[in-house]
Amino acid sequence: QVQLVESGGGLVQPGGSLRLSCAASGSIFTGSMFSFYGMGWYRQAPGKQRELVAGIRGGGITKYVDSVKGRFTISRDNAKNTVYLQMNSLKPEDTAVYYCNAGWGPSGVGNYWGQGTQVTVSS
């Protein structure tokens, strides 16, 4: 089975920073297979639909939703089967549960989800 474990969420003041991590494990990621998987970070705020925040393809091409461009950076460490989301200049509207997704790519969302990590931006 596939496991995606997110960490790094929490409470932060506006203007602050957080780094989310998503560690991937399971049979589909054995050897160097993780490096071929597109990985995405999604978020869902109360009463809103889940939306893609950032994605990174196996070759390193990235995509961001307009609202986080210049503030968030997605990266990956294939040796650790881990994808990161560095979030700077956080705003209250960034408050949401953030989910890791494996298999993200040009065709859309992937099949595998983490359990989510809460990010709250508030003074």
C-alpha cells in the first residue's frame, strides 16, 4: 500500500513561514520510482473546494496557483522520497488543511492522498 505522511503544519502569524513535508512510502515508490511521480500539494479551506496549490513533476517542472506565486516553493528530494512546500509571507487566506497528492500531472490529480496537515495563519 501507499502511504503519504504530511508534517510541518501549525499556527503562524501573518507574514510568517512554514515548511510542509510529505514522506512517501509503499511498493510503487521502491528503488528510484518516486523520482518519476508527479507530486502535488492541495489545500481545502472550510466551505471551499479542494484546490491545487503547487505541483512538481518527475522532471522538476513546477506549477503554482496564482495566489501563491512568489511566496510558496515546491521541491523534492528523491533520495528521501519526500516533497516539500516552503510557504513564506503567509496570509490568513492561506489557512486550510494541506494535502499531499501522488501521481499529480498533466492529466490532473493523482490517485494517492495523505491525511492532511492543518495550517492556520492568524494573529
